[in-house]
Amino acid sequence: MSDHPFKSGLGVPTPAPLAVPTASAAPSMASPSPSPYPLATLPARLLDVRDLSVSLPGPKGTRLQALRHLDLTLDRGESLALIGESGSGKTLTALTLMGLLPPGAEAVGHVALDGQSLLALDEDTWCRWRGRRVAMVFQEPLTALNPLQKILAQVMEPIVLHRLAPDRATARERALAQLARVGLDAAHAQAYPHQLSGGQRQRALIAMALAGEPDLLIADEPTTALDAVLRVQILDLLESLVKERGMGLLLISHDLSLTARRVQRLAVLYGGRLMEQGVATEMLARPLHPYTRALWAARPRLGAGRDQPLQVLPGGVPSLAQVGPGCPFHPRCPLAQARCAVEAPPWTGRLACWEVTE
Ligand code: SF4
């Protein structure tokens, strides 16, 4: 549900513009607690994913290959958008990075945060890391928030759990400051999730994820429930936190046109495989892969005539059971050749395609 600027689930006035932190504006909010991982002492490379494949249990004891040979890297202070249609493997990638794969899923490959393998972490370590080293803004706030707890208590939880404040009063102050950053006030803080609109819940979830001051923030479609103005403000906020805190941001989106200009790098996924990856500005100026080109061509354009139909990509994303050994995009690709259906193109570091080269 969209969060209309003149509507509030609590009957409180329209929230003030988001407090986007800048070097000079930050002191007006509760100062973040010092990170136990000072930036200067840490390597630049935050996340290193190499040759990651994930399979899920299928019918009659079979295995379905959901992700294949993914390579991703993310440095501190860097933002990367994972782009693709629903069903392309974006959320499963995020769940792998959060140690939240569904029962029966198997991940193989190399996935490291600050050099430490995430695939080998035990649950005790995950409990200390989740929310602190790596946090996620989930796609559906109503199921991600606890319906029986007020918003303030939920935003305070990571601060208390990870001992980011010396006492509860300070934790409360910091939680309120995080809520203010996303445009929610004291009245919203005292509400239960069902008393807020969809957009307000989404913002509460973002505040909760930021409250743990994570090194890596994974945001899965964080702005879909928001109206256009809030969408821009939330993206501004995330962008500034990447710069201010040296946080790594993995933004998951199906909307290439919205996110592409807000991140430094793009990775395009389809059928569980990487199609193209690179510096965002370069990829937008010259998208190479036929799937990236099709996504870019399908964006709505300002100034397009009313009668001009939106360009659409015919066909749909294949189900896991339908993805064969070849290039998963071949049934929809205008450049497909016979071998595309039977043999997957190798990943060059920039793209995977038999017909297009760098
Ligand atoms: S490998 Fe073939 S089907 Fe896949 S994108 Fe390239 S041309 Fe199209």
C-alpha cells in the first residue's frame, strides 16, 4: 500500500522531510556508537562471493539449481544493485548472505565477509552477526515486524542486543533518532505495526535494520511500498549512510531505472545466473547483454507521448524446473542461436553471452 503524504495511520501530521545525515547535519541526531571494527584497520573488500551455487529440494528427491556460479564483490563504502525480474534469484542470494536459506537448501562456493566464510558460520556466530555485521530490510514489512511489539521496542532490540548503547535510556534515544531519520516520530514509535500504513511499516523496518549499524546492509526492494517522494528520500538516506559510515549496500530491485543511478555498480541476474555486471554509469551508457538491454529499453521515459506504448519484454522468467543447461534467457532473446539452448556461455567477468562480447 502506498503511503500518501497527507495520510497517517495514527492521525499524526505528515512526517517532516527525512533527516538525511551529512557531515554537518549528523550531530543533530544521536551519535552512532563507535564501530568495534574501525574502518582504517579493515581491508576495503567487505564481501567476496565466488562461484556460489545454491540448490533447493525438488520433487521426488531431485535437486533444483536456483543459483549458478555467482561472482559478486562489494567494498566498504560501495553500493551494488542486484537487478532482475521476480524469480531471477535476487532474494535467494540475499538469504544466502544472511544465513537464512530455507530447510533443505544447499549452498556451495566461497562467500566471505571480511575474509570470514559465511557458509561455515555456526548459528551462535550468526546470532551475533545478523543485524550487526550484516542486516537486511525484508520485502514484506508486515511479516518481518513482530505484530505484538511496539515499533520503538523493535528498533531498540538490535541496539540492546548488540550492546550499542550503555543503557536502555540511550538505546531508546538512538532508536528514536533512527526512526526520525526515516521520517517517523514518537507517535509512530509507540504504535503497533498494524496501526501504521504500508509505507510507515517499511520505514520502520529500514530504521530497525540501520539501528544495528551494520557493515553490510541488504535492502530487498526497500522502496516498493513508498510514494515517489519518500522513495527518493529513502534512497538518499541509504546513499549517505554508505558514504558516511563506509557501509556496504546491496540493493535488490526489479526496477533498473530507479536504482541504477543511485548505486556505483550493477549486477543483472536471470534464471539464477549472472548476465552482466559492471560500473553502473558504464552499463547504462552501453548495456551489452541482451537482457540488460531489454530491461533498460522497457523503462518508462519522461516526455514519451501518451500514445506511445511501453516497450515490454515478451515471455516470462522460467521456473527453476524449466532452466536447462544453456543460457536461461534463450527463449526470450532476440539474438539466440542453437547453441544458446544447450550450452551456457562462460562468465567473462563482465557478461555471459555467446553472441555479444565486450
Ligand atoms: S547466450 Fe544466446 S540466448 Fe543468451 S543472451 Fe547471449 S545470445 Fe541471447
